[in-house]
Amino acid sequence: MAPFNHPKSHKKTKSSSFSTHAFNKLSPLLYKGRARNRNPPQSRLNHVLPVIQEHFGSPDRDRRRSRLDSIYHDPFEDQEGPDEEVDEEERPTFTWEDEKTLVSDLLHNGYEQDSEYLKLNSLADSIQAAFSVHSEELLDDVADTLVPAVNRVKHGHQVLNDQVDDSFALGVLEFDEACKKLETISIASHNELKKAYRASQARIQDMLKQLEEACARRDRLWVDYEAALDEIFNPATDALKSLPIRMERTITALEKQSKQIGKDGGNKEKYLKGLLSKFT
């Protein structure tokens, strides 16, 4: 932050424009040696700028002032000891670290720019009034909504206390009694239904166990059936496989027997013819 708020700088610079004589006199490039001897670096860090005047009022103004006092320091205020004598005319009111700060100071005509922190606080303070008005409007809306409802409820209570209909009250009591009886009956029915549900669950579980046992027996019977079928089927299959061979053997044997019988039959015919010829 450029120290243009310093009272000594205002005393030294009477106009916003700088003359060549003032620039040459106040330039640290010309008075570098004298400025170095006059304000050593270790003495400049212990000085604080005066409090910056705020453009907007704020409840936390003192807090921001203390914060600004602890943050911003004046690097140009001299710390003069009792034995030092410094020429007031030779004290520079500006220091420029480089050309950029020099051009910036000249373009801004010596006026200090507000810091970002002050801008944000000023913006917050500027919208505080709008928020306060909106808060009051919301409170009015709440009051307009709740007060009629409360008055209506109070009026209803008053009417009930002053104008009680006996027949209506008896009807309400009878209705309440009937509701209680119906509730008792419904609870009893519900309990019975729960008991029946639990009993049906137990029966279903028992039937499931029986079904599982029946399925297990069926599986065992199927295994036994397959084993017995294999015992019967395997010999039959073997017999069928060997049947053609046995049939061929039987046919061959029968053919041999028929041939032998045919030979024996011819010899017998000859023998019978010989016997007949002898008798004749």
C-alpha cells in the first residue's frame, strides 16, 4: 500500500501533479545515499501508518482498525533519536522499488487505493440494510400467518366451552365407545389370525420335512431299481449277443444230422427190397 495518506506527504506535496523540481528533489535515485543513511531498514519496520478513514460505518470498525494497525506499517516515517538532527526539507515522501511502482504512483495521482479487505467489508455493510428490511418483512409475514390461526383456535375453544351440544357430546362418547369395542374385536381377530398363521407355518414346515423324506426315499428306490435292472439286463444282453453264434452252430449240426439220416435211409430201402425179393 502506497503511503499517500501520511500527513508529512500531504504537507510536502501540495498539488496532485509533480513538477520536475519536486521529482528531482524527492527521487530516491538522486538521494539514494542520503536516504540510506537517514532511514536504515531495521528502523523502518517499527513504524505504523495512521489509521485509514473508512467510508462506510460498520459495527466491527474497531476490530478492522486494530487489524489494519497490526498489518500495515509505514516504511517512510523516521525514528529520530534524541541525538539525531534530520533536515525536514531533505526527507523523501515517496520510495519506489522499481519503475512499475513509480509509474503506478504517478498514474494514481497520489491517491491511495482501498485494500481488498476494506472493499469486501464496505460491500457487506452496504447490503446490511437490505437484509434488515427483508428480515422485518419475513417477521411481518410470520406474524400475519400465525396470529389469525391462534385467534381462530382460541375462538373455537371458547365456543366449545360456552356452547356445548349435549346430544352431540353423547354421540361422540358413543362413537368413542363403539370405536374402542371395534378396536378390541380387531385386536382379538388379529391375535387369532396370528395364531392361525403360526400354526399354518408349523404345518407347512412339517409337510416340507415329509416331502423331503419322500424325495429321499424316491431317490433310493430309483437307485435300487437301476441296480436291479442292470443285474437283469446285462445277462440278457450277453445272451442276445451270443445267440447268432449258437444258431449257426445248431444249424450246422442239424444239417449234418439230416445228411446222415439221408444216407441211413437209402441203405434201409435196399435192405427192405432184398427181404421182399426173398419172400416173393
